[in-house]
Amino acid sequence: MRVWLLAAALLLTGQGAAGAALRIVSLAPNLTELAYAAGAGQMLVGTVEYSDYPVAARALPRVGDAWRVDAESVVALRPDVVLAWTSGTPEGTVARLESLDVKVVEIPTFRLADVATALRTIGRIAGTAGVAEAAATDFDAGIARLRAAHAGAPRLSVFIEIDDEPLYTVNGHHIISEVVELCGGRNVFAELPQLAPAVGLEAVLARDPQVILTTDDTIADPRALWRRWARLTAVQSGTIYSMASDTLTRATPRLTIGAREVCAALDDARKKLRK
């Protein structure tokens, strides 16, 4: 994160130039959702494609998508601050906006703890610290309850599928992998260096996961897709689960929903594997 930019932005207290209401542009769907959760939704004047939650976000002007942003469109919205996604917004986009004298705050959302931090950061920027603190506290408490409830659960080996053609997964540094871990799972590809690597089918078969979790919403029946490989433990035991993508792949307060679903899936898998 660019610390001096963050420090500059934190001087803002919900007001922009000449005392007018603060104008915020978000450059990622998860940041848009975080802004609403932090009480700053009414200050958003623009965002990117796929910013569809909450419903009010769908009416905001678009300035591109998470990877390709039209800097001139951003400037035309006269933002006081732009929220950029540290792991997603291209560095070139940030540099271009800075060259146009736009204040940019980069928000990292690599780990579960980053969600509460992001809420508090946006709350300080927007002058909505009270709302943001309540949301952050609630999120932290929800994650802590799940972690405590599954602290002694038997560990299960899990393959996390985020796309089927080609086959993609996540490594141990990804936030989805952290969710699996807090539910008592072990990501079978945790050691890979890439955050979201492509993997071969042979590698999945060799690691023989006890559970398969898929966040690929395009797969109508993930069990049918994997049934061809009957020797897989997850196929034999019927421990293949489809997870809602938005509540598990976006680093927002809704991750508590996604985490509950993952924990419920692994609890179900433990029962089936004991039979």
C-alpha cells in the first residue's frame, strides 16, 4: 500500500472539496461492497463492471472493469479519492491516475483479517467510522466463532476448484484456502507458488482429495463432472460440493456466509467419510 497516499486520504472526514460530500470511485467489486458495508455507499459516484452487490451498486456509472480502467472516465467523475484493489488493480492504472492528480488508496484483501482492516480504513476515509467499526467487529466475531467451533475437527484434504476448463485452483496464501483451513481442511495444492495456478487432472488424481469444493458457477453438476474418475476418494464418498462464488471469492463481510457454507460442507464430509 502506498502509505503516504493512505495518510493523505485519512485526513478526509466525509467531505470533499469546498465542504461538499466526499466523492469516491471504487475499482473492484469487493471494494464497492466494502464501501457500502462501511457506510460509504452514498458517497460512491462510480465503480467497475460486476459490482452488483448490494443492489444499489448496479446503478453506479462504470469506468471499466477490475483490470482495465478508463482513467479519463474516472477523472470525469471528479472523485476526491479512488479505492484501488492491491492484488487486482494494475499498477499502470494506479500510476496513470496519480499522474492526473487523483488521490488513490490501495486496499489489500489477501487474508481474512484484511476485511476488517479494509472496513475500518474506508470508514476513516468516509467519516463513517462508527458504521465501519460495527461491521468490522461483527465480521471478526463471525470468523472467530467458526474458527473456534472447528479447532478440533479432524483434518480433511481438500481440492479447491475455481475453474474447470482449464482446471484452476488456489494456493495456501489465497483467502479461500484460509477459509478451508479454519473449517478444518487442508488445501492439497497449498504449496504451489502461484496464487491461482492451473493444475493438471493427473495431479488432482495423484493427491486424491477427500473433498472437492468448486466455486465455478458455470458447472451445472460438479459431481457428474468428477464421476468419471471413480477411484477418487471424494467421488466414492460423495463429498463434492458446489459453493456460491460471490460469497467465497470476494473479500467482503459476506465471507462469513461463504465460510459457514464451507464449514457445513466439511462437517457433512466427515460424516460421510466415517461410514
